[in-house]
Amino acid sequence: MKNVDVSGLRKTYRTRGRSPVTVEAVRGIDVQAESGSIVGILGPNGAGKSTTLRMLATLTRPDAGAGTVAGHDLLADPEGVRSGLGYVGQNGGADETCDTWANLVFAARLGGMSRTEAAGRAADLIETFELGPIARRPVRTLSGGQKRRVCLALGLVRRPAVLLLDEPTTGLDPQNRANLWEHIRMLRDQDTCVLLSTHYLDEADALCDRLMIIDGGAVVAEGAPSILKQSMAADVITLGTQLVGTAGAEITRLARELPGVRSVQPGADGLRVYLDDGERTLAQLIDLTRANGASISTISLDRASLDDVFLAKTGRSLRDAD
Ligand SMILES: Nc1ncnc2c1ncn2[C@@H]1O[C@H](COP(=O)(O)OP(=O)(O)O)[C@@H](O)[C@H]1O
Ligand SMILES: [Mg+2]
């Protein structure tokens, strides 16, 4: 079942003041997500991830776009959307002065549960997210990883069919990230529709069933991480060399004719070659480069990554964007 089915989302911000600026934060994005899946929105800072999630959460009104979230019309029935939704913003939503127990009970009471129901729900979530030993400490005294688990639990108090997570693991160390990933996978396996944003390539790759890669407020590529990578090639060889004049053009042309080569991108500091079997073709590539009088300063052979997809679509690397 499609739990998020929205098309044509747009949002333009206009700042006021002496020199007003117009920012087209989201320029026509379609979002579809099914129950029991994790859909990722991957993009650099300023790509429009938070704005997209905030529009789906009814926190920001879209300039254009239509569809349903958790079975309710996004524009006509925002109350209905909110009733089926959990949203955890970039900075979380816990009251830092209260403890975890109080935060969870308060959220459950706000959601319309009785005192007894609220206490039961809080106890369940504390157990699920392994928050027992720290449940009575003010949230402000918790570590980054513990706080994120509290915020995730808060987003789930009302058993939402759709969970929106804005950069859930930013700033966490690898161990805490892996722990949070496990919890997010568990929610997916219990049939929740999880839609999350991230600027981490490895997170998008490891966690998401389907990805939307966005840049400048628009989708540049979409699909399962493995399919997106395969669409580039199996391997990528990067040769550090100076490609000058006719020799440079000849190296590029000959590289394109090597077996299994899918694309060759010449740049200021060398050549990127996307191909099916890097190990087999590497020697030929080195030979033809040298034969045309170019010296090679560096060589690398890697599996094609999501960054290569981003690079091919935008001309920039997501790694540089951090
Ligand atoms: N309230 C706002 N007023 C003006 N510009 C905004 C506002 N919120 C976001 N923007 C701009 O919209 C663009 C997209 O922002 P955002 O959705 O936060 O991106 P991301 O979450 O991918 O980093 C950025 O250029 C940002 O500066
Ligand atoms: Mg953001």
C-alpha cells in the first residue's frame, strides 16, 4: 500500500528586508513510499530535504502539489495526515528539561490516550529502544545517541503508519548510527512506512530500500541503491594525469573503445572511467595513456558508488559537500 503518494511538491521562500531573496527550495518533487519500506531522500545541504519532509508533515504549506499521506489528503485534511504520522525533525522534539518517561507520557496524553494507556505505551517504547536505565534522567543529560533514540520513540508514540525522519543520525558516532539503523529496520519490518532524509552516502546505501537523490530542489535520480549504482557501471578507475591537446583527446577516445567501458569523463585533474571489469582493463588503460605521452600521478580502482551517480547527474561530488 502506498502510504505516501504526493506529486508536484513546490515551495519558494521569499525573505523580507532591504534586499529580499527568493529561494526555490523545492521545485516539483513527487514522493511515493509504501508500508514496510524505507525510502531515503539523499542530497547535500540546502537540497530541499527538510522542506520536503516538513511539507509532507503539514508543518510547511506547499505552494503546489497534491496527494495523500497516511491515507489523508495533504491539503484538505492536514489533521487527518497528522493523526497517522510521526515526525522527528532535524533537532528532535524532546523537552530537554524533562526525563524520557515524562516526555513519552506527555506525548501519549496529547495524542488522546488515557493515563493508563499512556503509561503502558511509554513503558513499551522504553523497552523497545533500550532506554530503561536512563528513563528518569533529564533528556539534556543524555548522550547524542541516547537523545536520538528518545526522539525516535517520541515520533512513534501514536503508532503512526508513516514515520518521517529528518537526518536521524547526523552527528552520531558509527556505533550509535548502526544501533539507530537497527531500530529503523525493525520499524520497517513491522510494516511502518519510513521516509528519511540523509546526506550520508553509506547510510543511504545500507539502510534504504529505495532512494530519491535530490539537488537544488529537484530529483536527479531515483531507484534502489543497487540499481542506481549498476546504472553507472560495476567499477570506476580514476587516473590522475594531465590531458592536454590532441594527445588528451586521443587518450579519452581510446579509453572509450576499451572493452566494457560505459563512460569516460575527462577532467582538469585526470580521467574517470566507468566500466564493467576494472581489474581486467586497468593495464590497457595505463598502457594507452603512457603510449600517448601522458604521465600518471595517481591510480585508483573502486566499485561504483552512489557518489558516482550524484557526480554523473550534477557534476559535483556529495563527499565535497560536507
Ligand atoms: N524558512 C526559510 N526561509 C528562507 N529560506 C529557507 C527557509 N528554509 C529553508 N530555506 C532555504 O531553502 C533551501 C532548502 O533548504 P532545506 O530544505 O532546509 O534543505 P536541506 O534540508 O536539504 O539542507 C535552502 O537554500 C535554504 O536556505
Ligand atoms: Mg535539512
